[in-house]
Amino acid sequence: MSGRVPVAGESDALRDVLGQNEVLVEVMERAAALALPGWYVTAGCLFQTVWNVVTGRPPTNGIKDYDLFYFDRSDLSWAAEDAVIRAGREVFGGLPGEVEIRNEARVHLWYEAKFGVACPPYVSTEAAIDSFAATTCCLGVRLEPGGAWSVYAPHGLSDVFDLVVRPNPVLAPREVYEAKAARWKSEWPELTVLPWPG
């Protein structure tokens, strides 16, 4: 696993804040029951929960969906991923929020058609998280057996708690970053959005 794992105090603070989003906690508990390989709940539902709590908003404010990534290269067919997505619909049924499930081992098969740039095959879920358009997005959390929280945060958590959106120009094109940042800034005007480099 690459990247910097947050110090214990940062991880504890993150858990305390994320625990205020009851939908997120339920998604994590149900995701653990699915036992998908290399799974994480990731991206917007995490950092947006932090932004909401830090700025005094309801924890679920502005959260469009809950991303659940896993990594299984044993079968890269759409049918295999779709079977997991359909199983997820059953597991996550009744929640007041959509759970979007994606096998990160398959991303290279469709990424270029959607975003206009080639994506090399990922080697892990962590590698996929590393490539998000903003460093703030590079965050994953899962429940381990026994209930411990595992946090993956290759850029640490300072920007997340400080409401800083910083570009991560490793894969996603500039226009993807700028579109996301503009949408986030409209919902959370307290954000500091840093410009794309160059």
C-alpha cells in the first residue's frame, strides 16, 4: 500500500466526524457484509461529510451518492461487475442514498471513452484512489473484521479538514478537476480551491 497513512489522532478525528453521517455508517456496515476484495467506501461521501460537519451543516448535505470500490481482476467482464452491482442493490436497499459500486480492476476498459485520456490498469483499489482528480478525494475507509476502521489517505487529512481542494494531476484531465471544484464550491462556498498547475 502506497501513500501516507494518517497518524492515529487524524484517523480518530476522521472516524468521529464520519460517524455523524448515519447513512455512511450503515453503508460501511452493509459493505463489510458483502466482503468484496479490497473494498473501500471512498471519495465524495467521505470528504463531503467532513466539510458538512466542519461548517455546521447536516452530515448528509449535498452528498449525491456513496462510492464503494473493490478490486477483482479474476473476471473483468461487465457481467461479473454487474452481478456485484445487482447484489449490492439488495444489500443497500432502503437506504436514503444511492450506493455506486465499481470494480477498479475494470476501469481501464472504459475510462478513455468517458474522459478522453487513457488509464493504465490499476493494481489495487488504493492505486485507483491515488488517481482521483483532487487530493481531497484520495480517501478510503472500510471496516475490518472485528469492527476496526481502516483509513487510506495517501495525502493525509489536513486539506480535508481545512476545506482545501488541491489538484492531483496524475490522470483526470484539468476540465474534470475544474468542473468538480466548481460544483463543490457552489455547495460549500467556504472551500479554498487551488488552481490546476501550469
